Amino acid sequence: MAIALSQPRRFSIFGWIRLTMRLTAMLVLLLACVPLFYLARPITRHNPVPRLFLAGIGTIAGMRLRTRGEKVHRGAFLLANHVSWLDIPAIAATTGSAFVGHDGLASMPLLKWLCKMNDTVFVARHDRKSVATQIAAVRTAIRDTGALTIFPEGTTSDGTGLLPFKSSLLSALEPLPDGIAVQPVLLHFGAEAADIAWVGDEPGLDNFLRLLARRRPIELTVHFLPILNGPELANRKAIAQAAREAMLGRLGG
């Protein structure tokens, strides 16, 4: 069921207090991290400040992270399911990964600025002429950052299952660059996934504020599943299918 635009007005007084405190803490964190980012940029290839900032955002929002499985530490292309805006802080905190985002995000100056700090690669899903350029950008990002994450569903699900994967989003992996490991990652919010998920007609801002007003912590387990190999890497369709089957197997288990 869609959440009405007026939902924030229904918060309790304690919900408003939590929301205000968390927004204030996020603003303070941002103001502290921006100068640190520019100070660190000349002396490091992969600036650690965005990862610390995103991890802090998740903590302030009440997210409690657990990890399962072995993650790739260098040269990883991560395929993750997408449930909430919290997915990005969670993956950044556990892997230091940059992300692949759609070019619509680049139309919002503030969001684009923040995304570029974390080496986000913007892709134009419907611009076939720029595919070669986008592939080059993705491969460069993996080499420079050590890990790059894409959400192959192309949008958010309700967290209780998976949407079909769009293999076209994996064009940069065909053929697979040398030295790159492809690893499925399942983000599991447990029994409250459907309440946390950003789906339906709920505006993004409403979902953001609603989660910040929550009293209960947000439990999230990040499952690093076995690296794909052999026939699973034959082409982008095989990669998408193998990754999806691995995630469904863990979600159902």
C-alpha cells in the first residue's frame, strides 16, 4: 500500500525528536567530512572519507550491520539486490565500494556532487551511443577503487524476493576484464524488509524521513556469496542469471 505524502505528519513527538536529532547529526557529519575529503584527495588514490561518511550515515540512521561470507578485497564487481537507500551506506561500510548509478541522479547537483566524491559511475540506460564510453568508465572505476557495485534489478524491490535482473546493465563485463571477480551480494533486512523497502508510490523523501523517525534499529545482514566462475561468466546474461539464482538460494535458505 502506498504511503501518503502526509505520512511525516503522523509521527509521534518522539518520532519527530529522533528525526531531528538524526538529521542534525548527518549534517554535522557532512560538514566534518567535506574538508577532510579535499585534504585527503591529493595524497590518496581512493579517498577513504566517502566510505567513512556513508558508514556514519548508516549508523546515525539506526542501521545495525552483520556480514556473512568472504568478500573480495580487490578487483571486485559486486551485484547486489536493491531494497532501500540504506543499501548504499551498508555496502560502502562493508566494502568501500563505489557504485554504478543511472544518469538521472546526475541531474540533481547536490546529489551528483556527493556521488562523484565516492567515484560513482553514471550510466545512460537508453543511450546506446555511449555504451563504449560507459564500459571504459566502469572498468577504470574498478581498477581505481578496488570494488564497484551495481544493482541489476534496476530499481528497488520489497526485500522479500528479487525482481528480474537487467543483463544490459552488465555490458561492461562482456568480455570480463582480466583480474576482475564477480560476486553476488544479498542484502537481507529480515522480517521487517517490506516495511523498510522503498517501493510503490512512496516518494523517496518520505521513505528517508520515515526510516529516520523509527524507534527500532534496522537490522541488515550483508551476505557475500561465492564468486561466480566457469560457465557462469560466459556472458552478461549468464552472469545475471547465476547471480540471481545465488541470491534467491540464500534468500530462501
